[in-house]
Amino acid sequence: MNSGTGITDADGHPVAVTITAGGPAPRDPAGPAPAGPAEDSVPPSRIGIRLTPPTGELLWSCTPEAARELAAELLRAAEETENAPAGHPVTVEAGRLRRGDVRDGDRAMTVESARTDGSTVHVTWKSGAGRTWTQAYAADAAIALKRRLPEGR
């Protein structure tokens, strides 16, 4: 990972994150001294995590098991955040639907694909139970969405 990850400190400043196998990432000799214990004392079967906010440097390490648990918790939190209902539904034209959009309504319906054929859009939906079906809409039909993934996902 690098500072372009979107991770920020409490004040919104970018934080560089470096993950290494075998312990903490090597320290930049020109950079600040580590804030934690000596890097030599970390056993080699650990994962190194270095956070470098503008205020200093944090060095952490963990076992591979703990790294997997952390990754699972981060994935769970990301999904929960993305699936949280917005304050109000967003309405888009059927021709602008994209994979991952979630339809507003009582049941979860997610766009699997959308294909335009002239003035008609064929949308393949997937239910929360895993069932899929395709519906045709006029390209300018208004579709209310509960959640919309960011562009490029």
C-alpha cells in the first residue's frame, strides 16, 4: 500500500501505509526514528505495518493469523459502509445503470449488467438470494437506487 490509498489521519491528512512480510518495513535512514521498540526484536514470522502520518511514524507487527482477521474485519466494515442506506434514494436513468447499483425497495436487487440496445436497456438483476433475471427499460426510465457504487468500481 502507499499514500494514495485514501487512508487519512483524524485531521484528513494522507497517511502512507507500508505492509511487509517478515516484520516492520525497513526504516528510511533519512526519516524519523521509529516510535516503537527496536525493529530487530520482531520475530521473522510476523507482518510489518508502518503508518506514516504527518505527525510521525508508527510501527506495528502481527502474526499472519492476526493480519487475516484484520483484513476480514476491514472487508466486513467496507461492505457494511457501502450497503448502508443513503439518506434518500438516488434516481438515475436506466441507460446510466452500472454493475453494483442497488435498487431501492423492500428486497435487495443489485445490477449484474446493463446492455443498451437502441432506446432499450436490458438490465440483469441479482436478488439477495442469488436469483438473476433480466428486465427491459426505456433508456430514459427513472430507476430509484438505494446505493450507488463510486465511478470506476
